[in-house]
Amino acid sequence: MKKLKILVLLIFFVALGIFAIYQWVSFKANKSIYDNVTEIPKNKVGLLLGISKQDEFGTYNPHFLPRVDAAVELFKAGKIEYILVSGAKRSQYYDEPRDFKNELIAKGIPEDKIILDSSGFRTLDSVIRAKEIFGLNSFTTISQKFHNQRAIFISHHLKINAIGYNAEAVKNQHIMSMREYLARPKAILDLIFNVQPKVLGDSVLMPY
């Protein structure tokens, strides 16, 4: 019985710690995140954070098009001049940046204003590569709010002057929300231990 009580207490404090980290990341990032395109400051580059066009069940991912629409909105409002699409390319059949690029062009974004980073395997990789490979010390992250909060937190820790623009929230995003509770402690551990991206490589000259 005593062991059971200790286990319950341990689970409680771990859960409390995860919840506290989630709230802390939100608190630290929220002043740099915007919902209104007229209020957000201008940046040269928007960092569009990738996601699969289909979810793990093979159906359309409802987070995908809202991110595209948010990037288009920023571009057409003159709040960004270029879109750096950062996501994972795992094969010719799974290519997040390519899928985003096709949708952006279909919605009127000139192809020469889109830059692809196919080694953004996770948010940490996307942020570090934006700085180290593409030479960006400031940018606007583009994703749903919960994701922007983590990306901004990581960016500010790395001394990047980043702000975020929130794509439309997805209803019933329970799976993504639960993942985020685990992703934030993982991100903090990665920053503490200076974890590097899976791929770095040579610098890329931006087209401006």
C-alpha cells in the first residue's frame, strides 16, 4: 500500500511538472504572438513550420491548409516578403515542403518568394537551421498557436528575434494538444543539453 501511495504521488508531481512547463512556455511566448495581421510587425521572412498533409491515419490533416492560408495572408498584407518552408522530406512520396510550396503557388505566392528547407525534421531543427543555415536572426513563425508558442520559446532561448502569427485553430485537436504537453519538456531538455539538428550542412544564400 505504501508503494502504491508513493507511485501515485510520483505520477501526480510528474503531471504537475509537465503542466507547469506547458503554462510557462505559453507565458514566455504569448507577448510575441499575434492573431491579427494588421497588428503584427513586418519581417523579411516568414518561417512556415511544416506538417504532413495527411495525418497518421492517412486522412487529410486539418492543420495543413490553415498554415498555408496564414502564410498567404501575411505575404499579401506585406508583413513578410519571403516564405521559408521548413519541414521533413523523408522520401519522394513524403515531402512536407513540396506540398506546402504547391499550395502556396496555387494561392498566388510567386515561386521565387518561396524557399524550401527539407531538413526541418522537428521544430528545434527548423529554428536552428533558419539561423545557422539561412542566416536569419529574425523571422515570423507561422503555425497554430500551441506550436508557435514552442517555436518562439526555442527561438528566444537561441537569441533569435522571432515573433509568431497564429494560423486558424483546429477543432477537436486533442491528439496534438496531448503531444504538445510532452513536446515542451522535451524541447527544454534539448535546449539544456544543446541538442543539434539532425542535419546542418552548408550555408544557403537567401535571394535578397
